[in-house]
Amino acid sequence: MNTLRILGRIAINSVERLGRAAMFLYEVMLGSWELVRRFYLVVQQVYALGVLTLLIILVSGLFVGMVLGLQGYNTLVKFGSANSLGLLVALSLVRELGPVVTALLFAGRAGSALTAEIGLMKATEQLAGMEMMAVNPITRVIAPRFLGGVLALPLLTALFSAIGVMGGHLVGVGLLGVDAGAFWSQMQNGVDFHDDIMNGVIKSMVFGVVVSWISVFEGYDAVPTSEGVASATNRTVVYSSLAVLGLDFILTALTLGEV
Amino acid sequence: MINRKSLELWVGLFVAAGILALAMLAFKVGNLTSADVMNSYKVSARFDNVGGLKVKAAVTMAGVRIGRVSAIAFDNKKYQALVTMDVDGRYQNIPKDSSASILTSGLLGDQYIGIEPGGDDASLKSGDTFLRTQSALVLEKLVGQVIFNKAGESAPAK
């Protein structure tokens, strides 16, 4: 009996939390309209979430591309099609690795910082103080951070994929001696703008919304103690990663299913 | 906190770099530049077997890409495959008696349509059909033929 009751409580709590998260997203969206007049608040967050994440994104993109070049070459050379290396590197980066790895890194680097910042604001009663002064904390604090994340992630993903292709080129052409012309021409023949590149862009937009949403919600919903903020930050990284990987499968199945 | 001017500069730089990266992906990695054949015209061809030909496969003449396959359908009156292709409008003077054949690039590569020019003075217009076609090579049929020929050789020699 007791086990059943615990199960029921967990179910009710998680559904309730999901409902609160959805209501919260709606409020944030409403608050976002008012930011058109105060766009500088969003620009500040694009700096904090995008520009400051740039270094880790560029370095990981370069290395992911280089590893893909090495691994791909070793497999492809067995079939005598090492010239397709460019295609392999570009397709795996643009379709899968770019959006997913960028979103995971973004959740770890920027999402956790967002949650901790908002959670700490709540714990030190800054959010309550704003409400006292008739300033809506959702418009002033939450919405700019949400929008900043939504805007920053697609740009970071594009940079990741681009630098990854460069890394693959560096290893494939520079180190392993694949013909540069074949590298690029195979890539251009095989990568379609609508099917592959736009697919990656759409994925990164969805991931941007989901990761930013989870981050700001966990911060806003945190128990206002130091332990509460810690576990909220923890949850942000775990939930964001799971959501990104799960959604990635669904989005891939949706886009490939039409063929 | 960083001051407003340099913050805006950094964000501007970041956004510009992101858009540049997307443009590089679109034009250098993808095929946005060559994807659309300008003011193309449609011609079609009937094949007994299209093998692994796919929509968007290349249509080439002398090895140069002049268009792409826009549709593949089954003609249930003639029991043949009807392949429609878009040919670049710059190449209007393809002779009317040219032949279209389905070829394979490399051993395991994609299949594409190769056009061999004929000798007719009149040229193909939009909506015309290739009269002479050659189907894709199907490996199983080829192997079957070889075995059949071998059997035929040895039979009368007894």
C-alpha cells in the first residue's frame, strides 16, 4: 500500500511540476513581447550566454571535426572511398553532432549558470524585492535570459559545425592526404541545403528553446536554500541533456520518416 | 561588468560570425548555389528498369551535369518507368534522337542519367520524350546471363 502511495505522489508531483513549467513558459513568452522596447537586456544575455560560451564551442568543434576526420578516414580507406571523407564529416556534423553536442555543452556551460543565478536571486529574495517595487521579475529577469539562450544556441551550432568541417579538412587534407577538390566536391554533392542544413538549424532552434526553458524554470522553481539551488542546477544539466537526446531522436525520425 | 560599448561590439561580432558560419555551411558545404537549375525545361524518358535511380540524381552529357531528375513514376499502360528530368535552359540544342541511359558513377556510386547526342537537326523541346533509352544494369540479371551463356556453350559440344 505504502509503495503505491509513494508512486502516486511521485506521479502527481511530476505532472504538477510539468503543468507549472508549461504555465511558466506561457508567462515568459508574454513577458518577451515587452522586451521589444528594452532589447538591450536581451543583448546583455546574448553576451553572457553566447559570447562567453564561444571558446568552449569553438575548441570542441575543432576537435570533434578532427576526430571525425581521423576515424572516418580509417574506415573509408578500407572501402577505397577515402574521397567521401568530406561528405561523412559534413553530414555527421551538420545533421547530428553539431546541434546535439552544442546543446549539451550549452546546457553544461550556460544553462547551469542561468539556473544558479536565478536560483540565488530567489534565495536572497531579490525576485520578491522586485515584485515589491512593482517590477515584474519575469519580464525583467527571466524573459531576457530565456530569449538570450534561444537566440544564442542556433548561432553557436552554426559556428560549431563550420569549425568542425574546418577541423575535418585540416586532418583529412592536411594530414592524411585526401584530395582537397574531392573533399569539397563530394561534400557539396551530398549535402542538401533543405534536407540537411535546415534540419540541423531547426534542431538547434528546438534545443535552444528547450534548454533555456528548463534552465530558467529550474532556477525560478528552486527551493530557496543553498541546497535547493545546488540540486536545481544539477537537475538543469540532467534534464536538459536527457531532453536534448530524446528530442534529437524524435526530430530525426520525423525528418527522415518523410523520405 | 563590461561596459555597454564593448558588450555591444562583442555581441555584434558573435552574431555576424554565426551568420557567416551559416552562410559558409549553405554555400561551401551545401549545394545551395547549384541546387536550382535556372529556367529549366522538362523532358522525359521511359526505361524498362530504373534500378536505383533517385529523384534529384544528375543528368549529364559528356560527363557534365546539365540537369537533374525531377520525378520517377510508373506507367501502368506500358509497364515501364517514366522518368521526368529538368534540363538547364542554356542547353536547348540536344538532338531529338539522342539516347538516355542510366549509368553508375564508380563501382558503388550513385546512379545518374547520361545522354548521348544523336545526329538529328531538330532538338528536344519541353515535354518531349527520349525515344532511345538504355536501362540500368541489374547485377543479378547480368550474372544470370553469364551462367546462361556458359550453359549454352557447353551444351552443343558433346
